[in-house]
Amino acid sequence: MAIEIAAQSRMALGTGASRRLRHASKVPGIVYGAGKDPKNIELQANAIFQALRHEKFHASILTLTIDGQPEQVLLRDFNMHPWRPIVLHVDFQRVSSDQKIHIKVPLHFTNVELSPAVKVSAANVSHVLNDINIRCLPADLPEFITVDLKDLVAGQTVHVRDLPFPPGVEPIVRGRENPAVVISPMPRGAADDDKVTPSASAVPASKQPEKAAAKPAAKGGKK
């Protein structure tokens, strides 16, 4: 189901106009792209604040209705007040159905508790990345990428190129780049536990220490 958000055209520009908008519980914004002129807009402050709290809003094709006319857009940027829960500005980019988009989507990790790394080795599993940049057509945009860790073993690293991407979706990496997504270091002491100290019988005779020679019996005193 498409996420919809309403906006109105904004005529008054500048710092003073934006300040007045915020006092009226509205947020200034802009929409651009797809070969059209940029358009300044205003949105209801509470509506956009609540929308930004949802993960899906950041990685989905949105329906932005401006003055009653819907447009397909992506959220590209937003600015928050340094310490107050106030949205200061929002940027949207129009999308075309036949042009690929570049966007960051979240990673969802599953079955870590079932993995041999956790069940067998009691290893720690650390997420190096929590989202990933991808390229795809708007119709192929996934809400998230699933990282199934059921086969993860201790000492293993999962990389970007190991992930199963949906059809039409590819990661944005440079050349031979292959960043780590998940690491599971061997538990401390596990390597030492695997080492077996050789017994004396297993050591070649030439390497075994010589037994100390028996001390001669003490001579009796003079008669």
C-alpha cells in the first residue's frame, strides 16, 4: 500500500517566511527531479513528523499530493531542530517508472539465535551495516533486504556480495569493494581449547629430557 502525504504550494520564500510557517505548525519543503521545475511546498508539521518516525517512509515510493495533484516521490533529505522535536525542512525527489533510482534501504537480520555461531559456539554476532545503498527501478524497490543468519558459524564474515538481492535490485559498490555486513568472531579462548598438549610418550625420545642420574649411596663412616 502506497504511503500518501498531502502538501500545498508555497509562494513566500526566505528565512522569515519559513519561520512564520513553523509558527503556524507547518514545515517548508521542496520537490524536484524528473525533468520538471523544482516546486516549493508546505506540509503539516505533525503529519510529516509522525511519518518520519516510520522506517518504511524513508525507503519507499511515496505519493505526494500537491494541491490535489499526486506525484510519485522519494524522501531525499530532512532537517531537524538540534534539540526540539521539530522538522525544519524536507526534500523530495520525483521518480519516473522507467528510470533507476539510487536509495538506501534497511537490512533486517533474522534467525541469528538459530545460527551455529550462537547455539554451538556462543559467539557474539555484530552488525557492521544496518542499511545498504541499492539501484533499481521504482517498481522493484524492496522495503528492506533480509539477511538470514541461520547458517552463520563462529569466525565467519558475511559481505555485501553474499546477500540475496531481489530480482532487479543490485548493491551500489565500487569495483571489487565488498564491505562486511555481519561479523562473528571466535569466542575468546576457543582457539586455545582446540589445542592438544602432546603427552610425554608422543614426544620423540631424542627430545625427551634426560632423567636425573641416581645419586650414589652415601659411604659409611671410617671404622
